Amino acid sequence: MGGKAPGQGPAEIVRRPRGPSFEGLARRLQSILARISRLDRDVVIGSVDWQRPSPSGPVGCCDVDGGRLVRDTMDGDSLRERLSRARLMLILSPEVCGGRDPLAVAAAVLPHVDAVQVRPKAGGDAGAAPAPARSTFELALAVLELCADLPAPPLVLADDRVDVALALAGRGLAGVHLGCDDLPPAEARALLGPEPLIGLSTHCAADVVRAAELPVDYLGFGPLFPTATKGYASGVGPEAAWVAAAAAGVPVFAIGGVTRARVTELHPGARVAVAGAILGAEAPAAAAAALRDHLP
């Protein structure tokens, strides 16, 4: 094969074998190479153009400028500082919204929560398989667009899907929450790098102790009380959550059956993760605000 002539670009070095079918193939390959060159500068998703973030750059947060989502830089230290102040995390599961549009419910609730875990999979089964990447990606992206309108948006995390966290890391997604059957935290950290947040579900004191050796930024702990959302008939109780929070070196969010009535049973400074008590309420925004106000 001949060498590359001076001035040749990637498209020109495609050889053109004789015959009409090969001519068409060469033109198609040239078109693909040109598209790849353009995509290397910009990533287009739907009708929104996203500037490709620097591979070593910080995680982004979205803002709105003339109808266009714009990336606002935010490093890992900023994410962890916001996490340290977070008290109320929403578990956004569309199935818990009582047939209502989950994005309409989310839009009303987002101003009243500190973090959102996007979890588009069926409730009622504690061992439910992770949601498909596509549904998690689309719901997370829609939530990020809603957050772009807020002066103080909550942290947004993907449930289970490290691939979605990686895909949206430069577009405002803060990280991923992992269960015991998901990718190990060390592998997730190797893929995501040091900036994004990684959360981990724990269910007992031994889990909390083991988590101390893992590269995670916060823990979910529970179920605290019986909960229909994940199919638990009993819980570990608020005392166990207090012990977990005291023993862990990272923020601990108590989860499972937490309601406004029960939240007063928690220790002062407790953090909670909630789905049904907010999403299933007649007035979700009011329920979120009341729950936030009644945290001890």
C-alpha cells in the first residue's frame, strides 16, 4: 500500500478499488470519518448540544443560557461539601408516583430536597434487577434539565448504573449509588475517577465496617422500618441507624419506611433517603418540605 501523501487527511487515504459498489463504499467511509471528526468536538443528544468536557476536567453542573444547557465547573471537593450538608435524599422511582407524571412530581419536589437518586425500576422487590441503561440515562438527563432552572439544585445520582454515571459525569450528574449486587465500588471508582460521588447500600453493622475500606462517599443504611417500596416486612430500627452513622466515616442516609411521623424517632442530625412518603403523597412538594423541616 502507498504511504500518505503530504496534505492528506483521514478521508483522503481511503483507497478506491475499482467498481461502482466499491466507489459507494468509499464515499460512505469518507462520510463516517467526517462525522467522527465533528463528533470529537461536540456531542449531540436529542435537541441539546453538549460541549465535550475535558477528560481530566472537573464534573459539570448545568445552567440555562438562552434555552441551551451550559456546563458550570464543579470539582469533587465541591460535590463532597454539598454532600456533607445534605439531609434529605429523594429516591425517584416512577412506579411510586401513583400513575402521575414522574417528571411533574420531580419538578415540584426538587426545590425541597438535597439530593436525588434516579431509580427507574420496579419497587416491591428488594432484589429487583438494575434498570436498563437507557431508561436510567433518559430519566437522569430529564432531572438534570429540571435542576438547571433551580438556584440551588440538588445533587443528582444514578442508581446502579456506573455506565450512566460515566456518560453524564460532565453534564451535571454527581455520581452513582451501588447496591451489594452491583459493580464493586473499587471498580466503579477506577472507571469514574476521583471526582464523582459513589454511594453504597448497607444493611447491618458488618456492612458499615466493611465499607470503611472502600472508596465510597456515603452510605445508605436500612431498611429502617418496614417498607412496601422495597418489600421489607421488618426494619433494623432507628437505634441501628444511629450506631451506623456514629461508626461510619462518611455521611449515612437512613432508608426504608421513613415518614414524617417516624422521622422524629431518628437521632439529631440524621439524614434520610425517601421514596414513597414523598412520591406517593397527595401533595408531594408539601410532603417533602414537611419532612425536611421535621428532621431532628
